[in-house]
Amino acid sequence: MSEKRFRLRELGLKVGKLNIGKLNSITDVPGVKVGHYTIIEGEGALIPGKGPVRTGVTVIIPHQGNIFKEKIVASSFVMNGYGKAIGLPQIQELGSIESVIALTGTLNIPLVADALIDYHLEENPDIGIKTSTINVVVGECNDGYLNDMQGRHVRKEHVIEAIKNASSNVEEGAVGAGTGMVSFGYKAGIGTSSRKIVVEGEEYILGVLVLSNFGRKKDLTILGQKFHHEHETDESESKEKGSIMVVVATNTPLNSRQLQRIAKRAPLGITRTGSFVSWGSGDIIISFTTANKLLHDRKDHKFETEITNETSKLFNFLLKATVEATEEAILNSLLKANTMKGRDDKKIEAISIEKIKKILVS
Amino acid sequence: MSEKRFRLRELGLKVGKLNIGKLNSITDVPGVKVGHYTIIEGEGALIPGKGPVRTGVTVIIPHQGNIFKEKIVASSFVMNGYGKAIGLPQIQELGSIESVIALTGTLNIPLVADALIDYHLEENPDIGIKTSTINVVVGECNDGYLNDMQGRHVRKEHVIEAIKNASSNVEEGAVGAGTGMVSFGYKAGIGTSSRKIVVEGEEYILGVLVLSNFGRKKDLTILGQKFHHEHETDESESKEKGSIMVVVATNTPLNSRQLQRIAKRAPLGITRTGSFVSWGSGDIIISFTTANKLLHDRKDHKFETEITNETSKLFNFLLKATVEATEEAILNSLLKANTMKGRDDKKIEAISIEKIKKILVS
Amino acid sequence: MSEKRFRLRELGLKVGKLNIGKLNSITDVPGVKVGHYTIIEGEGALIPGKGPVRTGVTVIIPHQGNIFKEKIVASSFVMNGYGKAIGLPQIQELGSIESVIALTGTLNIPLVADALIDYHLEENPDIGIKTSTINVVVGECNDGYLNDMQGRHVRKEHVIEAIKNASSNVEEGAVGAGTGMVSFGYKAGIGTSSRKIVVEGEEYILGVLVLSNFGRKKDLTILGQKFHHEHETDESESKEKGSIMVVVATNTPLNSRQLQRIAKRAPLGITRTGSFVSWGSGDIIISFTTANKLLHDRKDHKFETEITNETSKLFNFLLKATVEATEEAILNSLLKANTMKGRDDKKIEAISIEKIKKILVS
Amino acid sequence: MSEKRFRLRELGLKVGKLNIGKLNSITDVPGVKVGHYTIIEGEGALIPGKGPVRTGVTVIIPHQGNIFKEKIVASSFVMNGYGKAIGLPQIQELGSIESVIALTGTLNIPLVADALIDYHLEENPDIGIKTSTINVVVGECNDGYLNDMQGRHVRKEHVIEAIKNASSNVEEGAVGAGTGMVSFGYKAGIGTSSRKIVVEGEEYILGVLVLSNFGRKKDLTILGQKFHHEHETDESESKEKGSIMVVVATNTPLNSRQLQRIAKRAPLGITRTGSFVSWGSGDIIISFTTANKLLHDRKDHKFETEITNETSKLFNFLLKATVEATEEAILNSLLKANTMKGRDDKKIEAISIEKIKKILVS
């Protein structure tokens, strides 16, 4: 019988001092929606290519229009590039994203990318015929501890389903791309958090969604406190190999250089949970704003755009918000995940809410 | 009836002064093999997803062992990142490549990547189960002018076939990934060239293979000479949008930083054919050496490796060889390609060998 | 008796098809001014630290206001980083320049930088007291073949004098920072060129200034033609070690990412003169626009700015203009430089105008 | 009467579990020495250019040979490039450092760089005459809160003196470059720490030295615990503007790519003290190894070198060591610094050792 799960703030705990958005979610950024498709099938011994399956896909939809026709300004930062995310070179060159952003298990990347192409072709039948091709963006972590990775069980219909499912209510924990993920020795996966910044009477939102799959038990740090006594764990020092994908969204008017500065702050939130970003880690951050959409069919040779003053308080708040929301999203990914049994009967326990309360809630 | 095609040197022409390898091909680098699979099906009006098909896949096999278990030291350089190549972040982070390198049409990338996963899983059934996952590398250009891109007609069996076909004899022109490509208004595609450098009695090879799909007719420059009089062409200035993928291979002992310096010279060869690398160009270079293979299962904590002295004549020669071989490979991709008719009866002529002779061969 | 010198267009020759600005100079960009201070003292044997002196400083003044208070949007690209230019990290982070840009001989960099600090402190006495410090930008090439580099003979008063001297009329050849420079075995130094682009009735200027100090005699290529027969030169292959600094200015509204794309095209112009950018080369490009000045004392948290549509003809023209103007600026730096005798009676001849006419002017 | 100062471990506290070197200092890396020159002159109202002076210079000497002739393999990482460090482009291109590394106050950079040129010319009279020039490396933080920055009071003789003073015993706190620095509202400056790693019977050292000048009082976090209650501080959120320079040294055989991976971990240690790396921060990391010195006069075209296996435990330990030693070095920079009064009678208190004991030592 599994313990009821809670988000960090439902336990009366929080990261930092900044205010949160209404849902404390990346979907607090107006227009952003998140969808999951979760695949849990079979149990027992691994039969490569057949199962058991503990995987899925998560999509972040940056706005509700035609994303190919109205691209979003974006950037990325590779903290540690032992990762297979696709789409990054064009994000860096053009400073924009023109597709749904998908997250999944490592070996699923190609089929998920192909499904995203299908999805956008449907909406834009001129792609590759009368207009340019499309750069789809997919990130990944390795769910092979619990899942039959070789099977690449996420198929086109699952991706389309995830897109259809997308809403403002982000389920967290072992869902979607997070289904098979593990962090700090506990079940983890998807987590999200947001920060609200009010400057000169205007309200801005920055939201973070993580796919969390990193960290050794002995390093787990919650709100500055080590979660385990040294003697409670017996891992070898070299074991940390996991990864994390971080997606940062905001509605603040930013250019791609500013968005990269924001992306570079996410690792500061990651490390506050205890990781030193090991050699075998794929820590990749994608950041975007919904504020200055770039029209695919724009014909004029120049145009007006709005931009944040980097020397203003607002920009500094955005950097801080990224650190805080990343840390909190990771903690939510742990707190909301249920115990799961996967291939070869390997079992990853959920982190104990009781223990968190005991240690951290006074 | 199509004109007989010749490589540049078969016309008595050449780029630069450095010596070439035996085959004047990337496969002069010992162990490197190249394979193509070409798909030409249907004709007439485009039926999106159905055809006509003018596409394919080209694979560069860096050595004849198990590439996942014996990785090659590598780097990359993005000259202009309007491109969808996958695998680059890990190449940069780890300085290595662990898969066959494939080239194809843009929208084929995911399915070709998935096929490469299949291929390497077959050889390495422990991937994703007992050992890490695999970073596959695929580059692309847009073959949509002649081809039904939306159909993504390159499938797993074609990739496997291309790998099986791989040999030292590199077919050039409108084959494999080059099937539907166009450069400077002429049919182009795959081209290759190499340079041989002898230093202190030791012989080194640097070879280049290009997938060439860029340039406006009016800019074409062969060995320093404009190929057209101004009045012969009527393109608008803004038209250049094509791309090029360049793969540079060598057997010189280099580290990844040195290989990136080499990769950065390829655009100098590209521009000598007349391109200014337009905004819509995906000009991406991948470079590798077969000299210092990295063992996947290495257990020692340090090891000896050989490295080129960057201040030596050898390193400078490698830079120069890259420029020369890139320029010559592009010219070969044009000279060897036959006229092709594609979707909607669009026809791209082969460049005239007669005209080249007339202008350049005295 | 030295031969009269001419710019490329004075010989009836030109690079490319784009139109030029009024002066065919970086100073065609409204507000941009250039000043030199040239130091030629002593002759005969080198006495390290004493002379002979063949050096100087060149300043590019981006606009006629207070540059620290009205920063310019900027970027840079390091084609080959065997160079000592200072100020680059902050240009990349903030996408802006806040000082006069100076060029000089390599070892002079620190004293020239210190002089720029003096200059800007004078105008902005609050720097380092009530407001932030200043990031000064200085580039260099090595003038040690002719000059007593160790003496670091450029002093504060020379830099201030160069700034006072600045005007729209850019002297070219062996002046200012170019005094001791050598390219392709000939005397070289400062050169400039510009391109004018008219789009939708609006006129934009892109101008380039080079400090040219690279290339082997045997590689010199003028408008696509080799300048020497093979047998005329006897250099060893490994000799190329020189450098080039390129400054690209425009009045087009661009952000720093777009300016970096522009900076990346300058090497394409460099290579068309025959260089392969050797291992020992410091090829560094700085690009800026005068269009979207950033106010140091801006207090609002966001603001409107204008930006070029990258998919428009205008942006493509800017890329092409960079390639063309860089090539032409280098040729001007050669054509305008007079023969010079330097330390240890070493003499570098001016390139023969007669020979250029003979070869290239029909 | 100032409170006696202690290093973190003298209070019975420590960061992480890894062992430390003999001195817990960057100088535990064999051959590395550190020297300071401290300038404290005048008091009272600021007279720009005259004083009061609270500044200095710190030098890190990578080994005891001729550094220009025996270069060290190196890299750097710019976490936030609002900084003026010089020498970085060549470090990245060539993967090496060939000079003493100096740290100082921001505006002192040029004169300190010029002094380093003097120092190395003395030892290498062929520089700029018979051999190439030299790339000197200087980093900085802004000491203008306490110091007359405009005066640029660090002169050549001070730099030479610091080099002469260099030893294994690193004085910490308000000395050398750290003289005028402030972190988290407390006096700070120079701090150091090291980690010792034993693998297969071989011992490796990684040491860190920081010049610490960043952070707001309210954010200070010591070993995971906030140092202040919210109500104790009243700073505005936007105030954080400081910087930090981090130098990481090791004797492990690494190439420059591996050293950059190490450099990228230092910000993880920085953030654990409470910083989010604000927009106005110059956070720059330089990393080097003493293991694979590169001979300036090397004539062979290739050579053997040793390299760490990145998939080994050793490499992971180095990453972790960087995070731990950076955090501890920052804490030492605070704990060892004495209260200082500077320009305009501004006073920065030393952090209270008593309070640290009370909060952290049980």
C-alpha cells in the first residue's frame, strides 16, 4: 500500500523567498501546457525488446498557436553533455524553437522525434515542400534501470496522445518521460515549480519542469540538510551517472543571449539538492520565452521587439527564480513519485514523506 | 543520354599542392569505409508521403572494429547551425564518437538514427542493460527540391544495407544521401578527396567527405574562376539557402581540441567554391581520428596516448589539407553527379564537363 | 623612391557585386571614426627595449557620444585564438562594447588598455566609484619582424592622440597599428572597405577595418588569381604564422547573436586572399552595430528595440557584405602600404602595383 | 581589537568527505606556489587617483621552471562573463598557459599584465625577437567599495615582489588581490583548499584558490545552513553584483577538454555558499594541470602523453573535489579576513567566528 504523496509546499516547506505562480508549475506561464503518456507493461525478467516496460513521453507545448509558424525565442546550455538531446545546434544558431519540446527515455529519442515531425507536418503541410524543414527538440534521460530500453516502446501514437492530453495541470513523479527515472536512489521523474515576479506593477512568470534522474543516495540534500547519515548508505563514490533535463519557460521579453544566461543558472539549483554533476551525467537545459514570437512568414526586413533591461531588478530576479524553481522542481519530482518495480524485479522505493517531515518540518 | 562524368583530377585539374592519397578519398584513411543506399522511385507530381523519391543514406564507418567498444576521438564545428544534425553535444563533451556516422535527407534523421541504434544494439546487446546507452551521429541536408521529403523514405533496412555495402571505393555524385542534392544550381551530392602528408618518414592521411547541397549558380567558383558570366544567371540575391555536411577523417594522433581546430578550416574550403554561407545554411563539420581509440571497457585510471605537436609542420599541413580536400570534395560532388529529374518534373542538370574543360583546362 | 600607392578600386578592380559606401570605409557607418598614431624611430640593429621602433595604435570610435554611457550592441568570433585580444569575455556575456576599440602590436596591449581606461575615466569620473568598472577592448597582431616589440613603445599620450586624430578619412597601409605589419611577404597593415545595402528604400552600411599581418607569399590570391608562380617563392610550408584582427561595423539593427553570425563570415573573406588560417594565427573578429545603443543608466525594466528579420534579404546581404568587404579591406591594406625597413635592417617591400595591373587589369 | 581568525577546519568544520592535502591549499599541488603583495595606504575621503588604497596582487606560479618554455595544459570556463580577465582566448585555443597567473583589482589588470610581460621577458629574452610573443593571464574582481580603484595602485615592482614572495604557505583573507574584497557583506578575499585522491596506490592532488568578492548577506549559507535570519538583513534583492575568480590546479594528467569539465564544476561550489551568480557577476574559472607540460621548443611532430581515463573513479573524484574545495576555499576567504576600513571611512566587518561556532559547531 503506497504512502500518499505530497508536493514540497503541501508539507509546509519551500525553496527560497520568491513568490510562486498560481499552480507552482511551468504551466503558470500563460499558454504553456504539459502532457504525458505513461507506459507500464509487464513484469519480471527482462526480455530485451519485449519488456517489462516502464517508460513514456512528456511534452511541453510552448503556446497554443501553430508553433512552427510562430516560433519562440529560446536558448540552451549544456552543463554536461553526456546526453543525446536533439535540436540544440539550431536553437543556438537561430535563437528559437519551432516545435513541441518532448522528453523521453534515451533510446526513444529518434521515434519521438519522428512523431513530432508527423505532428507538425499535419498542421503545416507545406514543410519540406514549399517552405523549410522543421527542427524538432527532444531531450532524454536513461530509464534503463527499471525499463526495457532496447524496446524503444514509445511510438508515434503515444506522442500524439501526450500532446492531446496536454493541460495546465502537470502530473508529477513517475509519469510520462519520468516513468522509469530514479534520483538519489529514490523513485523520481517529472517535477515542476514556478516563481512570480512583480516589477513596476507588471507580473512575470518563470516556470521550470525537470526530468530528474540523477544523484546518489548519500548526497541527497533537502533544503540544505543531508537526508542520510553517512552510515545509512553504502554506495561507491563513482556510482553517480544519472542525468537531468531542465526546461525553463517564462513570459518575460528576452532575447536568446539573455535566455542562455538564465539556462546557465539551472545547474545551481541542481547542485543544491546534492549533485556534483558527475562525468556520466547529461545535464542539459532548454530555456524559452513566450513573449517575442518569431513569425515564420514574416516579410518585413526589420521589426520592433521588446527586451528586458539586464541591469534591472527584473533580470536578476529571473536568474534567482531559475535557481529556486529548479531546486524545488527536483524535490517535487521525488516527493510525488510512487515506489515502482521494474525489470528483473528491481524495485525503487519512493522517498519517505514521513522521514522528510521528521527531519525538516518542525 | 548523359555526359560521362569525371573527377576533378581526371580532367587534369587539382586543388592546391599537397599530395593526395591513393584513392583521393576519405577511405584512404586506413580502416575508414563508406557505404550508400540510394532510393529513386516514381516520377511526376508530388504526392506528399508517397513520392517521387530521390533520397538515400550514406554511412561513414570509422574503423572495422566494434565502434561502440573502441570509440574514436572526435570533434565538431558548427559554422552555421541552421541544421538538424544529431549527436553533437556528446561529441563536444566527451571528445569522441561511438557509432557509425550517417548522412541523409533532413526529415529522415530520426529513422536513420533509430536504425543506427538497431545496428549497434545487435553488436552490443549490453547497451542500455548492463552498460550505458549509445550516442548515434547523423547529419543531413535538405533534398526537398527533388524529393518527397515528407515521406521519410529511408528505412532501417536501407541503413543496414548501406553499412553492409561499405567499402573503400566511394561512389560520388547523386548517390546515397546525395541522391537529391543540388549545389550552385547543378546536381551535386557526395564528393570526397584526401591529402597525404609525409613527416619524418611517417605518412599521414587526412580525408574529407562532403554532402553538398548549397550555393547559387552565380557564385560558383572553380579553382578561383567564376564559372558564369553575370548575365548568364538570374537568381535573386537572397536565394542561397542550402547546406553542407563535411566529415573529416585522419589517422594522425590528435585530441579533440586539435580536431576542432581542423574542423574549423573546412569552411575555408567551402567558401573557395563561391559560397558565403547564407543565413539559411546548415554548415556542420565533424572531424575524427582513428589514431587514439578509446576503449569502452577501459579499467585503468590513466593511460598513455600519442598526440601531434601543434607547433610542428605536421599540424599546419593538416589544417591546409582540410581546406584543400574540402574544396576538392565539393568539386567532385558536382563533377560526378548526373542530371536528375525529380518531383513535379523538376530537373537539375549536371554541370557541363565540356564547359569546365573549356574554361579551366588549357 | 617609392611607387605611388592605390586602393583596389582606383585600379579599376573590385571584390564582388554589392555597392560600396561613399568612402568605401568603415567610417561610412554614420558616427564611426578611426584614428591612428604611428611611431617610426631609429634604424639598424635591434636593441631590445630601445628600438628601432615600427609600431603604433589605431582606434575605432563606434560613435561620437559617451560610449560608456551609450554602449553598442556587439559580438566577437575567435577563428583561431592564438591571440591576445582583451575584452572578449564581457562582449560575449553582455553582447555589448562600452569603450573605444584599439588595435596595436601584441606586447603593447596592456599599456594601450590602461590608456583607454584613462580616456574613459576622464569622461566618466564615476567609474569604479559610484558605478561599475569598464571593459576596454584591444586587439593585436605581432609586429616583431620589423619592430622592437619588447619596448612596448605605444604610450598613453599616443592613444589619446589617436583618439583626437580620429576622423572619417581612414589612412591605410603602414600606419597606426599597421605600421610594422606584413602580409603575404609584403608590407601591409590597415585596410578598410564597406558595402551599402538598400532594402525597401532604406539604406544600410556595413564596413570592415582590418589589421592585416598574415599569409605566405606563395599563397597570395588576388580576386581568385594566384599572384606568384610556384617557382617565384621559396618559403617552407610551415612558415605561415601571422594574424589578423577584423572589426565589422554596421548601422543595421541587430542583436548580439546576429552580430556573431556576421563575425563568423569574416574568415571567408580572409581565406579568399589565400590563407588557410595557420595554427599560429590569431584571427579574431569583433562586430558591432550603432543601431541599438544600450544606455548605462537605463532604469526601466524593459524597452523596445528594433531587430533585423534574419529570414529577410537584408540579413543575407549583410553576411555577403562581410565576406566581400573583408577581402577588399585586406587587399587595400597591401596595396596602400609602402616599403619599410625595420630592425636589423630587415626590409619588407610593398607589393608591386605594376604587377597587379599587369596580372589583373585587362 | 580584532578577533582571532581561523580556517574552517580549525573550527572542527569541513566541507564534504574527501581527504585534504597536507596544507589544505592549492600549494599542495607539487610545484605550485602563491605570492601576495598587499597595499594599504591612507584613510578617509576618497581622492580619486590618490587613495585611500586597499588593493594588491596575488600570483599563482604553476611550477618552478620556466613557465614560458614549459607551458602547462589548461582550460577556463566563464560562468558569467561580466569580467575583465585577460588571456582566455588563447587558453581555449591552445589548451595551455605560458605565464604566471595573476589576480588583482579590476582596473589594475593592464599594469599587472604589463608587469608579467616584464617578468617573463627577463627570463626569456627571445620573446618577440626570435620566438613568439607571450599570452599573460590576469583575473580580477572589483575592490572599489573600499579602495581607490581609479588610482590603479598596483605597479610593476609589486607584481615582481609578489612573485618573489611566492611560497607554499598561502596567506588567506584580506591580502594580495583580496585586500579590498567583500563577500556576503563581510570582509573576504583570498581563500584556498585542496583535496587528495588516492587511486590504485597513486596520490593525486586538486587544489583551489579563490578571490572572493560576491554575495549578499541574506544569502550566506555555511555548510547548508543560512547564516542570518531573514530579519537580520535589509538588503534589496537586486544588490548582488560581486564576482569571483577561481583557480583550480591539479597534478593529475588531463587534457584541456577534461580541465574544462573540471572548471565547470567550480560554480557548483560557489552556489553552495548561497550565491545565484547575479547578472553583474564576473565568475571566471581557470583550471590547469602540472602533469603534461608542453615544451615551447619541442621539435618532434608527435609525442606520448598521459591522460586520465574519464570513466574511471579518479575523474569523478576530481569533479567532486572541485566542488568541495571551491566551497571550502570561499569559506576560508571569509573566515580568515579581518575587519577593514577603507575609502570614505566605509568599514567592512569580519564575519564573527563566535557566531559560526554557535551556529555550526555542536
